[in-house]
Amino acid sequence: MTLSDLDIDLMLRLFVGSVLGGIIGLEREYRSKFAGFRTHFLVALGSSLFMVMSIHGFDDLAVRYDASRIAAQIVSGIGFIGAGAIMFQKHAVRGLTTAAGLWVTAAIGVCAGSGKFLLAIAATVMVLLCLETLNFVLSKLGKKIISLSISAHSKAEITTILQNLRNAGFKVDTYNMELKKRTDGDVYELTMEVKVNRKEYDKKVTELFANFDDVSIDTI
């Protein structure tokens, strides 16, 4: 069995699409996102394969077909994966960037599957610039959101903690307080979302551990 020029071209499209998706996935893997290299690689590969089949998979059929129909279904189908990446957790929405990244990775796969290599490469470069450049700028100028869980034995302690957080430069966005009945006494559990300047983040978090007992921290 010999490979024709068309076979080589189609395999090249799959290869380019999956590699470009994998590059985006490596950046997400480096940032410790749960949708990393394998997810982005497979999304790009699948999109490229669907596009290749849409264009050349029905060449032997003596019927007219619309090559854009499968591409349109990719746009809809990737939405289900993206929706699964978005979570509402501890008063905050997470995964929007990951969902958007999967969506654009599918689009890059469609470009590669259509043979638009330069367009696919340009889009990949733009995605990486967006993710990394923005991350660099925000690390210097932006704010970071921290999820805090604090236990206290009285409302007065809660009030003191909130005031100390504000005095320390934290902006309290949302908080929720619940009274937990325990055998050793009632305990108030406070969960909240606070913002702090990114350049001061390490210092502020260290101060939190030093000044407050029973504090668990989850950063976004």
C-alpha cells in the first residue's frame, strides 16, 4: 500500500493540528490546570480529524454535500466539554479560561484540518501570548482572589478577624458564616473570598498563617 500525496497531506493536517493543541495544553499543564496537554491535544486532533473527514471523507459518494456542516457541529459539541470545565465553587466561578482555551483549541484544529496551517499557527501564538503575557502583567499589577475558611468560637472573634483582614489590605468580597454544633462547644465557620495585590500575595498569605489559627487557604 502506497501513500498518495493526498494521504500525506491529510496526515500532516492531523499532525499539525494535534501538535498546536498540545502546545496550548503544555502551557495549561505548566499552570497546573486540570485540562492539560492530553485534553487539548485530543480536542485539536479530534477537530482536525472531523474537518478532514468533512472535506475528503465523502469523495467517493456521487452526492453533493456541505463540508461546513461537520465544522458547525464541532462548535456546538465542544461546548459540552467546555461546560464541564466550568465550576462554581466557594462563591466563585472557576474554569472559564480553561473552557475558552478548549473552545479556541478546537477552532485551531478545524483550521489545521482545513489546511490553513499559517492561520492555525498564528492563532496558537496569539493564545499563548494572551495566556502568558496577561499572566505576567497581572502578576505585577492585578489582584489575586483567595478563598479562606476560618473557625471561631464567637461572633466577636469573627468581627475581629474581618477587621484585621481589612486592615492588612485584603478586600473582602463575599462571605458566609455557619454555626456548627460540636461536642466541645459551638463553632462559627466563616468562608469568604478576599482580594489582595498579587505583588504582595506571598507576604500577606504568610501573615495570615502567622496571625490566625484554624485558617485554611485555597487560592484561585
